[in-house]
Amino acid sequence: ETVQLVHQFKGTAIVAFDIAADEAGFPIDNHIEAFQFAKANNIYCTAHAGEAKGADSIWETLQHFRPSRIGHGVRSAEDEKLLAFLKKENIHLEVCPSSNIQVNVFDAIENHPASTIYNSGVSMSINTDARAITPVTLSSEYDLLTTVFDWTKEHFLRCNLEAVKHAFCDNVLKEKLKEKI
């Protein structure tokens, strides 16, 4: 029903189809048909994977959903072949460090793979996730990565330009956003 609503309202403020949930507790089987419909109708897709489950959940999501972006995807750092595939296929990861710590994906921010993913060349951006659940700002996420991983403006510039490149909008708006950044 949701993907059909996205299709019905395509071209309005609705720009994409997304699925987000605890992938460890809910198998993807019930959603494959929706993503097939999205692909057949040229609907942009993003899917949550590689947070509650390991790299295998990302492989499964890529195989069955074929999204252009993955929410989280941080467990991809556990599989060098997956990192290489994500880079080759230009799949964007929406990385949310504080959220990953809050839900115990990693026990400490020092163990978060943001730098591993960044250094692999995989397209990624830094995000806040659900701010009602994880009370952080984008500035606080940037401060955290600067403090813990010595990230610089160049890291954030690349992440933001990658986010724009993978945004679900037209090229005119992408160019305007790149100029502002």
C-alpha cells in the first residue's frame, strides 16, 4: 500500500520509498514485492540494513531491494568484499554514529567504523537518525567525529557532496546545493 501511495503522489513532495525497522527481528520477505514495484515504476528507494544485523543483511537488502541508498549500513565494515561492492555500485550509506551507539550496535564511539567506511571510498553521509529518539544535532555529530576520529572539514565536505550527489532531487537543485556547500 505504501509504495502504491508513493507512486500515486510521485512528483509532489513525495520523492522516494523507504523501509526502516529492526532488520534482525523482521525478515524482508514481506517487502520484496513492494521494492520490485518501486523499481518497475522508477521510484527512488532507500532501505535500512546493516545496523541490527551484520553485513549479511546488507547483501540481502541489495539483492532483493536494490536501493540506491542504505540507512546505516555500518556493519558493511565487517566485509571487505561488501565495501568494494558498495563503492563499485555507488551505493550511498546514511551513517548515524550516535544512534548506532545508543542502540548498542557498537559499545563505544571509538569502535564505530565511520572512518573505515570513509577510507574505503564508499559514498557516505553523516546523519542524526530519528532526532526524537536520539537527541543529537548534525553539529554535535560532526563535533563527535572531529574529537574522536580527527575528522576535518574535508571529511565533512566529501560526505555532504556525496549526500547531494545521491539526493532524490533534480540536477538543478543538486547544483545549487553543491554551490552552497
